[in-house]
Amino acid sequence: MILIKPLMTEKAVRMIEAENKITFIVDRRATRTEIKKEFESNFDTKVDSININIIKNQKIALIRLKTENAAINVATKLGAM
């Protein structure tokens, strides 16, 4: 399992609403293409880009969705919004 859990902070919620991005804590060994494949297959959406940060020994993926897919719909499926 590459996608461990969604990260829901105040900043992450703002990014969902303003920038169509959703934030996940992912497996430290995962690559961008693996993250993209798993996210697209699990949530049936198209990914535009992925940025990765490593903070406190956790890999955090900021996943920007294509404009026709709303990040708030994904967050609602997860029960985060």
C-alpha cells in the first residue's frame, strides 16, 4: 500500500479548495509514478502533477488533480470534508 493516509491540516484544506490539491502521507520508498497509478486507480480521477516533501521522516505527496476532477469530491469520499 503506497497511500498511507490523507493529511488534513488547515493548510491542506485550503489547498483542496483553492488549488485543487489533496495531500497524502505515502510510503517513503514510493516514486511519483507509483503514487500516481495507485491514486488514479483508487479514486478514478486524473492526476495533473505530484510534488513531494519529506518532513520528520515522512514522505508527503501533494497531488494536483486535473481541472475536470474536483479535489473536494475525493476528500468527501475519504470522509475528510
